[in-house]
Amino acid sequence: MPLIWLRTALGFYGFGLLFAVMAIWGERERLTRITLPAVALGAVFHFVSVIESLKLGGADTSLSVHQVESLLALLLMVFFFAIYAIYRTASPGIVVFPLAFVLVLSAQSYSGPASAAVESSPFGPKWIIAHIALIMVGYSALIISFVASILYLLQEKNLKAKGFGGFWSRLPALATIDEIGYRVLIFGFPFMTFGLIVGSILAEAKFGPDYFKDTKVLLSGLMWIVYSILLYTRWSAGWRGRRAAYLAACAFAAAAVAWVANIHP
């Protein structure tokens, strides 16, 4: 059943993919009225799929790579609708919808035995799930911040060129885009931090004090440092606009490298 719900969600997410493609050609306004309810319904089916998948796993459940992909896609959708509820803009969907579609497409296409995203832990699988869930919230925040940075740079270029037609004319104000990127960073940082702490505890218990020499651990630590620098420069140094957008891109790149290292050892 979880796979059926996930594939149903994928079908509804297809509307989001269509929305992203058509928005570039200036047809976003007419599609929005259809797309948002469809994608929201897909997110509901997606949520049911994730919950049922965890229940079927029971006490010994261990998240597979594809379940992690599914969880990340769901969290991105949650972030999107939270932003839409606050700012009444669907612009982040231009990137979020295709990304969620690809993640779910990958997750639902795997029908073989589940391969664990992380190995077993002396503390039990619930600690592993908590670690991954916390990290995924942090990843989602970084991705949304990166999306905001892309929108900021596009809107800035559009305003300088005095182009006000099509999709570009419907982007939020620069201050709004900048605020979205900043607020999601603040929200996601504690989740990323606690997720890495839990991961460190699990790794130390299994591998001993030399666990920090592992490349995956070092890359995760590097990602956290870049995340911290990004947040610090925005909070204390007052970085905004273009500089913050470029640094958000660097943080996303670090997160992408850490993701590849941890998911595909």
C-alpha cells in the first residue's frame, strides 16, 4: 500500500512539474488554480505513504535510501506550502515541484529489497530514524534557501533590465525573497545541528573515538560549518541580497556533496 500511495502522489506531483515548465512560458497564472490543490492532494497521499511505510517496518524499521528520498520530497512540499501560506507566492514551486517529482519518481521506481541508508546502531533503529529525519529537515531548509537565492538573482537581473513581462513579473519583491531565504535558514539550523549530534553519538558508539576520521563525517561537519557561516553572516554581519545568495549556493553545494557521500557510500 505505501507504494500505491506514493505512485498516486507522483501522479498529482506531475501537475507541479507541468506548472514549472509552463511558468517559464508565462502561463503560470492560469495553472496555479489547478496546480496547488492537485499538488496539495499529492502531498496528502505522500504523507500517508511515509506513515504506512514506517508502520509496516515495525520496531526494527530501518530507512532505505529510497525512503530517505521520499521523506526529503515530502519535507520540501511542507516547506513550500508553509511559505505559500505566509507569503502567498508559488514562485518557489518553479524549482521545488520538479525536484520533489524527481525524488518521488526515484523512490517509487525501486521494487527490490530495501537497502539501509545507514547501518545498524547499538541504540536501535529509532535513533537512526530520528537522526535522518532531523538531518532531512535541515537539508530541506538549505534547499529552499538555495531556491530563494536563485529567485533573488533572477528578480534582481529582471529589475535591472527593466523586464516586467511573463513569469518574471510575478516574482515576489527582492525583500520578500531575501526574507524567505533567511527565515528558512533560522528554522532549519537547529534541526541540522541536533541531527548531526545524534549522528555523532551513533557513530562514536559503533566505531569508537576514531569515527571523526571517516570522510562522510568530515563532509557532514564541513556542511554544518558552511551552514553556520551562512547564518552568521546574515544574522550578525548583516549580509543580504547578492552576497547572501551566492553563499547560499555554496552551502547547497556542500550539502549536496555530503548527501552523495552519506547516501551512496
